[in-house]
Amino acid sequence: MKEYTYKFADGSKSTVEVPDELYDILIEMDKQEKYGNRRETRRHICIVRRL
């Protein structure tokens, strides 16, 4: 069992114990969300301001 810290949308955090298999899945989902958000924000940068 490993401890996973869940971050809620309102900023609060909660630590729970999860099985090793589930922990690996949760960490992978966190990475996908992080990189997916970064990719989306990169596409929405205004280019007009460079002039």
C-alpha cells in the first residue's frame, strides 16, 4: 500500500492509502492531465503581441 495525495478543485488535499497497482495508474493519470493541459495552453497563446 502506498499513500496518494488527492488534490481537490478547491485547493484542499487529502491523503489516502491505495494498492500499488492503483497508485501507478493514478500517477500516470496525473502526468497525462498535466501534459495535456500544458499542450492546450501552448496553442492558445496570442501571436499578435510580438509586433
